[in-house]
Amino acid sequence: MKIPKRLQPLYEDGLIDEVISQLMSGKEATVYVVASGDDILCAKVYKDAAQRSFKQAVQYQEGRKAKNSRRQRAMEKGSKYGKKQQEDAWHNAEVDALYKLDAADVRVPKPFGCFDGVLLMELVSDDEGNVAPRLNDVAFDEAQAIEDHTTMMEYIKRMLIAGVVHGDLSEFNVLVDDYGPVIIDLPQAVDAAANMHAKSMLERDVNNMRAYYGQYAPQLLNTQYAKEMWALYEDGELKPDTELTGLFAEDNTAADVDSVLEEIKAALQEEQEKQARLKEDEEEL
């Protein structure tokens, strides 16, 4: 097919040799199947901010900091230069997440780099070379649903240990090849420690997976993997070898407000008495 304008620079630089077909066009990008030497890859062309229909960008960008202070100030002011930097940060977030998660043994498309707003990465396919379907196009028997759900919980756990929360995980952002699920679409991935919405995003991600696989294995609908993972993460107890159970006991102990207030009053009284003694000592001198 004719080489799209956004892919022309990559063709001229020899990064790709041919555009084979358009794979899909979504809310944030258009994806093409391209040839690069002997490899068949994906080229993800990000849409400009004005064209994207992803409406919660600010919420996802919380906690992302530019290394260059000038860039950071420009991003905060919303200048033309700053908007360009925000776009670059949006693109680079996915590249960074892919490299980080690949190193953490989470199945994601292997990244090859981001060039002029185009992400080159592995094309996830089956053993016959056919493009892997999305999870929402796959049906399971009960045993397979439980197995793949367990795999997804393990991947989400490894992501959290690596400090990454997907933030938009659903059956539309997971591919399924001959070896199981592969997580895709990570430009909105957030820093688990720096983004105040990370916990709620993790819960949504996990619960979306629970709901999908739970169609085929209803017993999964009672699991609480998100709460279990986050509690362990907050306590510094979430490790690569942590075996998740899906069980979580809510702490329903009511806070003893009166006792807390009494402790505060006692501490203030003690400080006042200390200051009074210091003043008396100074006057005696």
C-alpha cells in the first residue's frame, strides 16, 4: 500500500521497507503492519492531541516529570513548546513502559523504539503468522479462563512491582496468541508511586479482567486481587515470588476519634509545659 505521510520519514531513513496494511485505527493511534528487513513489525502512529478521543490525559499525566526543568515549566504553562513536550512525553511513556515491563517478564510487544511519534514494535501473531486476536474476540472454557486469568493477575502483579499501572486495561487492550495473553496499549501507563489515582486505576484494571474471565468462570467474580495486591504493595510486601490468593479481608475497625484527639491534646499540653519550663529557666538566668 501507499506509504502514509507519518511513516514516510521512517521509510526514508531505512527503518521500514514497506507498509503492508493498516491493522486498526483507534482512539489514540493508527496501527500499520510494516516490513523491516526480514522482520514484520507494527508501526503505531499516534494521533495528535486534537484528534485523540482519550479524554482523561491530565489524570494519567500526573506524576510524570520531564528531566529538563525548562521542558517541565513549559509543559505546566501549556505553551506551544510545552504542548509539544507533552506529546513527546505521551509517546515516550509507552516506549518506557514496554521496555520496563519486557524486562520484568510481563508479556508485551517487544519495542524497537519511537521515531517522530511512531512506535515500532513486535507484531503479536500466531505460529502461522496471523495477527493475534483481541481478548474480546476470544471465548474460553472454564479451565482456560481460570488459567489465563491467573496469568493476567501475575502480569499485573509484576507490573505493580515495577511501579507501573496500565490505567486502561480491558479485554480490548489484551491480545491472545498461542502462548496466552499479551498486554498492549500503554501510553497512559502511570507511576504507581507518583500518581494519586494509581490505586483506583489498578482496581479498575483488575476488575475489568475479573469481569471478562468471570463470564466463563463465575467463581472468579468473588476474587479481590486488586485490594490484595495494593495492600501488599503499600506494605512493601509485594515480591516477584508472592503467591496471590484473591482473598482480602477488609479492615472494618472504626477509628477511635476521641482517643486520637486526647493524644493530640496531651501532646500539645506537654509541649506547652516544656516551653513554659524553658521560659522560666531563661528568666532565672
